[in-house]
Amino acid sequence: MSCTVDIQTETASNVLTVPIQAVTTRIAKDSLDKLNEKSKQQKNEGDDQVEFVSTQRKTGEIQECVFLLSENIAKKTDVKTGIQDNTYIEILSGLKENDVIITAPYTAVSKTLKDGDKVKNVDRKELFAKDTK
């Protein structure tokens, strides 16, 4: 026998939320500077980077962030998050209600997008439309 259940642990009403794929994590700038310096000193940096990032996660030096759209430029903005479900995550601080955030497939936001990148705002319908030209 098998079954599937949904367990509701906490709910919130009238809170600011964003799509969960819009939130990513980045190493805090001062920690990134330390990592870059350590990488220059080490020949086998792959293992050291994994260990360093793991340490930063434990010490809280990993910062959650979103990217705001401002004049077709991505602006990294640090946020503090709350509860989440499969689709949305609560934003406790760092955003205002009418801020325009960049959403994309999670890999694009988490690995490709950088602060200051030029972006184009397109309607969701246009995003996956085939170019007929």
C-alpha cells in the first residue's frame, strides 16, 4: 500500500511573495574576496572551493538575493526570506511591493545572471514563442 499526503505546517496571509525560482544565493562579497585570494594561493583549488563554500554556508556568509529589473539592467538585491511552498517564497525584507524582479529558469538566475547584466523584459507568452522569420 502507498499514499500521498500534504501536511500544512505554517500559513501566512497578506505577505510579499515572489516565485521561488527568482531567489538564489551568492557568497557575500567579503567572503568572495577571501575565496579569490585563497584560490590564487592554492594549486588544487577545486576541493578548496567546495570546502570554502561549505564553510560559508555553515557560518551564514551565503546571502539570499533576487535580481531587480531597472532600466533593462539586472540589479542584485539581498533579501531575507520566510516560509515557502512549491511555487512561492515569502520575502521578509529587501523588496517593496511594486519592485520588478527577474524570473527565469532557475539555472539562468542562479548560475548565469550577474549584477549589472543587460536584460530584456519580455512577456511570458513571447518567452517560448518560436521565431517564424
